[in-house]
Amino acid sequence: MPATSPTSAFARAQAQGEAAVRAAMLDIAAGLLAAEGPTALSMRRMATVAGCSTTVLYRLFGAKDGIAAALYREGFARLRRRLDAVPHSDDPAEYLAALGRAYRANALEEPNFYSVMHGEAIPGFTPDETSRAAAAASLDVLRAAARACIESGVFRSDADADEITDTLWAAAHGVISLERGGHFPGTLGEARFRTLTRAAVEAFLP
């Protein structure tokens, strides 16, 4: 369970600037959500754990509903940064595969955010149109990689980059969800991920 340290999370983040404070508060919110459930997402509970006043949280997020929306957007923002950091390759197929591996790594390393991004971790929360657009944009690099595979002849010339992206996303999410649920322990998760994403790709080969 998240707990206040001698030097508060707020104090440590404050020394790094506003963006760091916001990120630290969202990490705390995501941790509380995973450890204690959605009822823990109260301004008072978060302030206690962070070591700050509720005023700080109201200034950052507006209200409790704002925290849920911020968690959703932050999850996809972190995903986008992870995908953007994948080194480009002269081999479009290998680059696409590397993006898939980065997606899985992000999901496993950010489990608390992943639950908000793709589940019902916060009952009653529905992302608005702007948030959904930001979520879709986080996969732009994957969409561009799919398009490069079409243009280079790796995929059929009549294949659709959006369909490829959605199919790979769905395949990856399905196997990752089972892995996170404990159904694919050890190295089995990675092996099943490779098998399923390879099978998804085959639908678009010439």
C-alpha cells in the first residue's frame, strides 16, 4: 500500500517542477487504485499519501473525475513516449515487430495505468472524445510503421494501415491481458505474444 515517506513524494517532485509534480501525483493515484480500489481516489487520501494539501490536487486536476481522466491520458502519453523511443530500422517488418515488443513492455511495466486505459478500473468513468482521440494518436507511430510495410511490399498493396494497427493492437491486448491475469507465467507470455502477433500479421501478407 502506498505510504508517505519521510521526504514526501510531493516535496521531491516539487524540486523538479510542475510536470514532475503532476506525474508524481498520477503515480500515487494509480498505485492507490491498484492497491485499494477506486474508493481510494479521493483528494484527501491522495494528499495524505503524497504529503501535500488537497489544494494542490484540486489545482492540478480540478476534481476527482479529473483524476480519472488524467490517469487515462497519462497512460496513453507514456505509451506514446515508449513507442516513439524505439529506434528506427531499415527493415520495416523488424521495426514493426520492435514496436510490438515495446508495447508489451510498456503494458507490463505500467500495469496500474494499463488497467485504466483498457478496463473498468474506475467504475463509471468514460473517457471523453478528446481523451479517446489522444489515445488513438498514441498509436500513430505504429500506424506509420504499418503504412511503411505496405509501401515496401511487406504487406499487400491493398491492405489498410488502420486495420493492421487495430488488428495488432487487439491481438497484443488480448494476450497481454491473459499474461497479466497469470495465465501465461514465466516466459510463456512472451512466447504467446510472438505467436499471436505473428498470426495477426499473416493476414496482411502478399
